Amino acid sequence: MRRILVCGAGQSGLQLALGLQEAGYDVTVVSARTPDEIRWGYVTSTQCMFDGALAIEREQRLNLWDGAAPRIGGLGVSVGGVGGNGRSVDWLGRLDGPAQSVDQRVKMARWLEEFQRRGGTVVVHGATVSDLEGYARLYDLVIVATGKGELVELFDRDDRRSRHAAPQRSLSVVYVHGMEPRPEHPHVPAVRCNLIPGVGELFVMPALTHSGPCDILFFEGIPGGPLDVFGDIRTPQEHLWRTLELMRLFTPWEYERCRGVELTDARAVLTGGYTPVVRHPVGRLPSGRTVLGMADAVVANDPITGQGSNSASRCAALYQRAIRAHEDRPFDEAFMTATFERYWAYARHVTAWTDAMLASPAPHMLRLIEAAERHQGIADRFANGFDDPADLESWFLDPVGAARYLAYITMDED
């Protein structure tokens, strides 16, 4: 029986570990925290998983919240008007299959417990490079599935695939109860992308947390701008108050729904920011032994396109297939590189789209966003691009393709 060690207890690491475990591998997970420490800690993300990634979870019998989490049926876009005067653009794209957002404190704690219940070994320890040296001697393959800490430094930056040298957004997250239904579509739970030109973005999404259904308020502020103002916050309540004040100023249509909101719990806030980067997938230890990086450890994108959990899920599924197909051959550097390149064939679309959204919008993108208000087909296709980012390359990211698509859909719908 081949022995696999996964360092990291997030979406990619636990999904991979549970899948390999079910396939008969001897799997160990190294987690920095116990399930209860994860469950009752601070929020860690703003995850929204779309239909394709959810299908992978269902195949592995990991869809434990289908009956409880809000069924997200659409994705809307609003563009703030000049001077905060209402919205210049406002539309809703319909998803082909419902999306879902489950607080990762809830999800990862449960999955880690499920892994243990199924007989898996969990080592609760903040792993270091020296720890990996020992693990690499004992296991056939060591996989690093954490995007933070010293282990990430094992993987060199890929300058050819990385565009940024600094964080492109200042991030602020709050989970709340008490948000009023959206008047435009009160019966269709939807993620809403509020674009504030020259300032940043506010994302609002229905989710599930410890205490039931909630909403996530997620600001992405251009560094140094008017949304980059959470550095002096001392308490979660202050964090909420500042969030609401910024909403009042920049997205009053969302603020109107928040007059009675309250934090879901005392640790329902998050701030930060990180540099988007692509890294080489093979980490070399001081001894010369190698480890394989996955998901955020090697492809870290800004969350502006909501792809973190989706990419992690697809990476885990691909790595699982590659490991099983490799049978009893050594997990050498050639295997690691080839496996990552198969993932990069998917992730490159996510990275290209995310980089485009972080920049000032190109004229053809603005034309498409404006046209989506008049043509439901454009709105629906953009919404479903969150499930299939590869589709965006031929029309949303390409000015020639955008012109061709606009001409076609205008003729077809008019």
C-alpha cells in the first residue's frame, strides 16, 4: 500500500486525502489545527463553489451541506455611477446549476473529522521544512497543500507565469445575519459583484455558517484607496461598522439591505492581502528530496473572481487521478512536473481572467458588461464563466472575440 502525506487541511488537501483514502491508499494529513480549533477560529475565506466543483464533491460523497446551504441561482453585476449616484449598470446572470458557499470553518472541521472517522491518520502540528525532511523519508509522496508559512518558500516563483510583485487588493470580509432580501430578485439567492470604478469591489454572497444561513460582505480595495482602511480596526464590531459606512458611501443600494445586520459570531471577520503568484511545483528540500505543491501553494490568485475553492477542488481531483494512474512507479520530479502541468492547463484560464479583472477594465470588457443589461444571453454566459473560466478566453478576454460575439448575440436576440 502506497503511503501519501498531505500537509494542509484546506479544500485541496482534505479533498485529495479523502479521495485517496477511499481508493485504498495509506494517507496521513498534517494539520496546524484540530477540528475544533478550525471550527471556532476566525473565518478564513469567502468561498463560493460552482456546479462543476460541487459535482466533484458529490462524486466523493463529500456534499454534506446540500440540504442546508442556500442554493445560489445567479450572479449579478452592478457598476457604481459617478460620484456614488446609484448604479450605471445592474443585471443578473442565471447559473446553469446552483452554486453554494459553506463557511470553511464548518466544512474543513467536518471533513477532517470525516477523514479520521474513515481511519485516516491526522498529525496536528505546524509543519516546518525540517519536518518535511523526515516525512519525505517515510512516505512515497509528500504533498504541500497550504498556501501560507515557510513551506511555500520551497517553491520558487515562476517569473514567466507571474505578473505581480505586490498585493493588488486590500481584502476585508464580514459574515452577517439579518440582511434583507434583494428587492430586484428576492426569490433568487445570488452572488452580487458591485464594481466601484477606481476604488475597488464589494461582493455580497449568501452562505452557510455555524448558526445557519448568512451573508458575506467582502470588500476588495485598491491599495492606498478609500477602501484600504481596515489596518487600525481593533474589534470585530468596529470592523462591521466600518464596512457598513463604506457601503453607505459607495454602494448605497446594498447598504439599504443592511440596516439590521449583526455579526454571525465574534470571529466572523478577516482582513489581509497577498501577492498573486505562480510557483514552480517541485519543492527541493535541503537533503535533495522533493515534495509536490498543489493549489494555492503553487497558483495563488486574488479572490476577485471567486476561484480559490473551485480551483482547489479541480486540482485535488486531477492530482488524485494522476496518483492512481501512476500505480507503483516512483513519484519522481518528472511525475510532479507533468501532474502540475495538467493542472496548469486549467488554472492558466483562471489566472488570465483574474489578472484581467485586477487591471483597469479594457474597453471591450466594459462594452460586454453594459450590453449584458440588455441581452440576457451575455449575462448568463458571464455568470457561468465562474464555473468554466476557459470559456471566457474566446470572448470576454479577447477584443476581437468580444466584437464578434456582440455582433452575433445582438443580431440573434434583436
